[in-house]
Amino acid sequence: MSNGYIRNAERNRLTPAELALLEMLCQGYELKQAAPRMGKSWRTLQCQMNSLMRITRCKSRVQLGIWAVMNGYYNGPQQCRELAIKLGVPQL
């Protein structure tokens, strides 16, 4: 991943496709914008996002983005980490 990194202990929890999608979501792409850039259909990305939500136990895309920052999948500012703690975003 170009702008993020993967924690070794959790590397096998997400597939490479899910990791790539997670990075795109963290960068602010909508699924329909990410699909052609990733060479996949919107429906495929929807299924991968549903899988991400199930694995992470997040209930929204915003929560998923915060989860990614808090769990080291995406480099974000310290303020995002603090906000996530306040919001009670689940951590693995």
C-alpha cells in the first residue's frame, strides 16, 4: 500500500483486495470511483466492503476509516486516533 501500512499480527485478517479497497476508502474514493481505478466492478467492491465491515465490526464507512487509522492500516493524523477512541471504534 502506498500511503498506509499493515501490522504484521493482522496481515492475514484482510485479503490483498480488501486492503487495497480500504486504502482507497481512506483516501476518500466512493466505490463507483474506485472500481475503474482498481479494474473491478462496483458490485465486487460492494461485496469486499461488506466483508471489511463484517471483519472490523464497523457500522459505517466513517467508522471503517477511523478503524483503519487506529489499527495501523492507514497513516493518519493523531487527531483521528484520538477521535476514534472518543467514539468507541472497535479495535482488533
